[in-house]
Amino acid sequence: MMKIAVASENGMVTEHFGHCEGFMIFDTENNQILKSETIANPGHRPGFLPNFLADRGVNVIISGGMGGGAVEIFNERNIEVIVGAKGNAKDVVEAYLQGSLKSTGSVCHEHQHHDECGE
């Protein structure tokens, strides 16, 4: 069983991890989605969200862009980070399960430039 979280807004992958509307959590097994649920973003605080998701058993996080601090914490918690994703959250998870989704390494360095993430 693997849990994949997608930073999302209205079912679509969001550009900025910390400021997303919520996280779609997909329970997967044998490269199939078994179920999904959406949990609201409890709020952006440095270092909080990666641990929040790790404590829920998430193995993979998919987002459009993400700050370096969050990437580091996910790495420390042995959670795979995929950034640079776009489109429908469920389609992106299916692409990941098929091995066709690759991380572009789109890490955001400064919050005031959040509109530039993913470029």
C-alpha cells in the first residue's frame, strides 16, 4: 500500500504546495488507485505541512512547485517529492503509477516570487 498526496485546488494540481486549497490523498496498491480523499490545507507555516502529511502515512507528494525547506523535510522523512506536475490530480497520480511522471525539480526559492514557480 502506498499513499500519494497531491497539492490541489478543485481537483487540479496546484502551482504552490504551501498555499494550496487542500491535499488529495490517494491510497494505491499494485499500481491501482483504491480510494481517494481530500483534506483541507490546515495552514501554511514553515516546516508544518511536510510533517502533517508524513504523520498521515504519505509516501509521495506531488505538486507544481515547492519551497526548498519543505523538500528538505520530505527528504528527511523519506517521502518522494515530485514537482513540476500540472493538470488533473487523479491523472497525474495514474501517470506516476505507470512510471511516466518525472519531477522537474521546480523548487521555489523566495516566497515573493511565487508566481514564477514552475517556470
